[in-house]
Amino acid sequence: MSLARAVVLACGCAYGVLPGRALAHATDRRSLRAVVVTATAIPGASIEIDKIPGTVQFVRADALTREGTASLTTALNDRLSSISVNDNIADPFQPDILYRGFAASPVLGTSQGIAVYENGVRINEAFGDTVNWDLIPANAIQQVELVSSSPLYGLNALGGAISVTMKNGFSHSGTDLELSGGSYGQRTASVQFGRKSGIFGVYVAGRALDWNGWRMFSQDRMRDAYAALSVHTERATLDVSYTRADNEMHGQSPAPVQELAVNRSLVFTGPQGTIDALNFLTVNGTAELATHWSVQGVLYYRDFSQSVANGNTTNYVGCTNDVGVLCQPNGVTPLTDAQGQALPDLSNGGTQLIGEDDYERIRAWGRGGSLQLSDAQGIAGHANRVSVGVAVDDAATSYFSGAQIGVMNSQLVVLPSNLIVDTPENSAGALANGDATPVSVDSINENLSAFFTDTFNLTSRLAVTASGRYNLSHVDLADQRGSRLSGHNRYVHFNPAIGATYDVRRNVTLYGGWSVNNRTPTPSEIECSDPSAPCVLPSNLSGDPPDLKPVVAHAVELGLRGRVANSGRVGEITWHGSVFRTLLKSDIYAIATSMRQGFFQNIGDTRRQGVEAGIRYRAHAWSAYLDYSFVQATFLSPLVVPSPSNPYQDANGDIHVQPGDRLPEIPEHRVKLGVDFEPASHWTAGATLNLVSHFYYGGDASNQLPPIPGYAVVSLHASDRPTQHLEIFAAIDNVFNRRYATFGTLSDPTGVGAPGVPANAVTNGPGVDNRFLTPGAPFEAFGGIRIRW
């Protein structure tokens, strides 16, 4: 579908909610209470939403528990326009969240285009700008704001920013205890307590979750806690919060379509697992300095660690001239350990299947703060709000990755052996295979920013906002096992923005704006950017990288939003519609050079453009929402890139990408519908529909393969409150047990005896299907109780 046709469709959806005669009577009688949002990434300085020259969407605490146990990613996927989910790792706590075609992903190596904040602190991890959704305690969230592209949110806000505000003793009162369980052994217990006494407030929350998972070996163990101590006076606030998390997740990677045809719960090579741990301390403060002047600030310390196990096939083989010893892929250069001893041939001359566990260890320490001065004093009789501030972020990361060789059992899991491959740089093994392992590198990220925003009311109906942010970033790397990975990188960029809002009529606002945003290459991208020395994505790094350029986004947006007050005849209605276009210069893309290796490269220009429209309705017994989004993500520069598993590769193993080809893994169309009915004051029932159009496989940037089919998933939920203190709830996901996929890529399924793959098949040979999919979850049912007092 073209952008023009999508605009017509969105306008058609909006036509029914534009205030006509019947609704005009309602708005003439009363004006809705102004909705206030955070003016910048730092909490404390607020502005009416009708003065924001961009799209702003909300998810509040009650929406997180609408379908049962609190879930941030489910609420984002269900309730916000242009949000979609890619399950690169098939785990509900590790999704890729896409907004307007930009990603916030926990997977190292994913191009990150969304900035994510918690209590005013940017939580994109330093080494790869990844976002670990599992580390945000969902039951402690007060509100989530989704803001379209704005330089005020700093690095990575190419497509927009997600800002999470946590609860405190002033926003949550009482004690909540929740126990729930459901399909595939899910068991959850959570508690939260909040209380205020005068100027003091306290809040604590905790959660324990265990889940066996519906795919083989996909069990999860989640433990997190959150606490906040607050002092709120009439002129100042101080909130000190602490997050602790210890999570072990075993989300499984995509599997061959031929294997999934045998059993959708099967996996392709293991082990697959991630262990995350976090200690996160924040201090938020605000103070009124004078009648119109105020100051806001944030300080933080973040201690993050991650261990990743990634079982794979291996290119190592038995030596041709030294029986009983493993060799590099050339069959001649022996494989050695850290003591220089040759590794034994576990394959017994190729009769026993072997693989490797490509493991990672990351430890990062981050600290920093932001300070902002705000003035709400008018100028010459015109309302004016201005904020200026600075932000300093400093992070040190220790990264280690290696490969352990092991026998692969009948379930395609690499068994531990303690046989660690050691090929130092410039050794015979590294020269033969093109990379060195293990890899150990330390990095320092230093970011300094200065920003401003000024919203000036030219008239009572027209407001103009000018803003900008100066970003200075240093990325230093120190190779701990050699010198190839060491280097210093410096990036400087100023990102301006200008926009305006116009009150077309009461509670109807027209808005538009232009902005520039940037992201810097991450340490993992910088050290894996040499085409002559590709790395195992995303594990091992290479060396001697060429310079990667920062990615710069130029965005324009035009939209209309409005609301209709509740009356005797019409419930409360809010609606919005917008058209957007974002052009990325020097976009960074992961390019595969073989089945397992690749590198990062600036590929020229790409574009995301589209429309989105949404409506929300709330009456006495009914509430509903409907969202439509069209996102067209395309290449604008011609490319010739390796795609070794693509059946349309040329004689050199390359595919040819033309301007206009769609970026893989991004669906164009998305429809979201939700309805809740409250027939009695104590009972609620509802349904949710998510409809997603087709999208292309990773590795098919030239769009020559048939795309991954779209899907429609229906969920149901209900709750009953028999007493003031007790609530019973239940939910069903994928009611009709639809078979669908949320992610797909191309790879080699041969050589391991995977079920459904022809025996003795060879790479790209007859009867081999190189398509891999992450299957969507089947029918699942959950239920539980909440006790409040």
C-alpha cells in the first residue's frame, strides 16, 4: 500500500471521531481537564499535551494489569499505535519493541533507534545500547509515555523515546498481594505496599515468577524488587529509588520451518540462555526557586551484568593430518586451549556431531546525572515555558566472549566439556580462521549533553516550540588480550527541532514539527566493522575497524488530536492521527558474510514513513480503543550484500538491494482493537485483537522471497471483585490457537540432523529450506487473585 492510500484510510478512521454536531454540544458545555506530560526526559517540569508538537501516547498502571499479571511489553504491544513486537528471542521478557520501524531490543547487535528512560535515567545499556525489558519491575510502574522523535531525549531517540515513571508512596496507597498461575507451569507471586504520612512516603514492590515455557528448554526464573523513599513538600520533592533484579531466561532462537512442521515446540541448537542481574539506584529531586522558576535533577548509579549461552553448529573439524585432534575449518591448523595444548577431536573423525557454545559475559557500571532549570514566566503578556539543562553519563564495561566445544546430543544441545578454544591474535589459528577467541575488551563511554526547549504562545491558540541538544560522546576501547581492538572514537552532533501547535477549536489541536536526532556507533559495532575480519554475530569481536559514522535522523510529522468530554449522551473520547517521515543518513546495518559471521557497516540512507490513527472511548459501562498504523521502512541506497542462505544469491553469494526495497522484519500494517464491558460494578470482561500484516525475512533485504504471513491474534480477559479487598482474574491468550510467526531469518539447517530436514542434506542443496521462524505462542490460559487492603 502507498503512503497516500494509508493516509486516506487513517483519515477515514478519524472522520468518525472528529467532533461533529452531536459531539460539539458536549464540548461546548465543558472543557476537559488539561492532560499534562513531562516536558523533557527529566521528571518534574510539565507541560500541557496540547503544546507538544509531536505524538504523545500513554499507558497507565491499570492498563498494565488489564489482562492479568502486570506486563509492560504486553501493554505496549496492545495499547500504543505503531508499536509492534519481534520475538528474535522467543521469550515474553526479551522482545524487540518496534516503534515506527525503530527498535529497542535486548539483543546485542540490533540497531537501536529508541531511547528508553526510567525515572529520568536513560537505561539503554552502554556496550550495545540494548534495552533489557526484564529489568523494569512491571508491577511498580506508575505510567509510561511514548514520545515521537525529539532531540530532548538524547542519543538513540531516532524514532522516539519511551519514558517509564515508577510508583512511590504518594502515587500508590495500600497493600496489594497477587498470586497467579497458568499454562506451561507459570507461577507468579507479587506484592506492593505504599503509604504516605505527612511529607514522607514509602513504597516497596517485589515479584517472583517461574515458567516452564511452551517450547523445549524455554524455562524462565524472574526475581525483582523495587523500593522508593520520598519526601514531598509544597515547594520541593526528593525521591530515592532502588531496583534489584536477578533473572534467568531461556528464550529460544528461530528454528527451521521444516523442523517446526514436525513440532512447533522444537528448538534448533542449544543451550540458549540469558542471566541478567541489576542494582540500580536513582535520586530524583525538584524544587521551586521562585514563583515561576524551578529546578529538576537526577543522579544515578547502575551496576549491570549479563551472561549469555548460545549453542551453535561449528566450523571446526577433525584434522586431516593428525587423527584425534580438532582443527580450524581448513582441517590443517590444530585447535588449542589457553595452555597451547591441542583439543581432542570430540567428533571421532566426523562420526559424532559436535557444536560450540558461543558464550558472553558483560559487566557494566554506569553513573551520571542531569540538571535542569525551568521558567514558566510569560514574556510581554504571552505564555512561555523554557527549560535548559545538562546531562553527564559515564559507563565502564568489561566484555568477554569465547567458544566451548562440545558434543551435540540428540536434542541438538551442545554438552559442556570445558574445552575452551584459545586462538590469540596473530596466531596460526586466528590467521587461518579470520578471528581470535576468546575476546576480552574494556570500554569507556562518556556522554556529555546540553539541551534547551522553549514553548512560546504567539497567540492564545498558536504555540511555537524550539529545542535542541548538543551531544558529545567518547568511546574508548582497550583490548585485554592484544591490541587490535583498542581505539578511541569521538562523536559530536547538535540536534535542533522546531514545531508548532494550533488549537483548531476547543479540545482539537493541529501540530507539526521537524527534528534532528542521532545515535553513535556502539562499542560492539565499532569493533565488528571490518569486512576483512568479520565476527560471530553478536558474540565475538574482530579488530582494526574502519571508522563508523554516527547515524543521523531527520524527521517531520504532522498530526491532529482531540478529545470530547463526557456528557449524558456521549462518553469520553480521545483521538489522534498523524503522518510522519524519518530519513536516516549513514544508517548502520548488520551484514552477514557467512552462516555465522558478519560485520556492521554504514549503508547509506534508509527511510521510515507512514501514518497512525487511534481512538479511545470510555463510558459508564464500556471502554474501547482502536488503533491503525502504516509503517513503510525502505532502503534508499543501492546495496550489494552477502546473503549466504538466500536462494536468490548470485555467483558470489551476494544479493542486490535496490532503492525502495523494504527493510526486513518490519510489518507495514497493524490494527489493534480492545473492548472492555462492565455489566456490574464488580465484574469486567474484555477482548483484544492484534492484527499484523506480512513482513520480510532477515537476510532477504532484496525482498525476493515470499514474505512471512501476517496474523491475527485474539485474547480474552475477565475479573470479578466479590468484595472490596478481593479480585479474581483470568485471561486467555491466542484464543483460537493460531499458528503464526513474529520473526524470521535465513540460515543453514543442515548438518545436525534436525527433524524434518532431509538426512545427509548439504548447505543450499536440494530439498533444503533455509527459512527459520520464531513461532508465536499457542493457546494459553492464566488466572489468579489479588488481595488489597
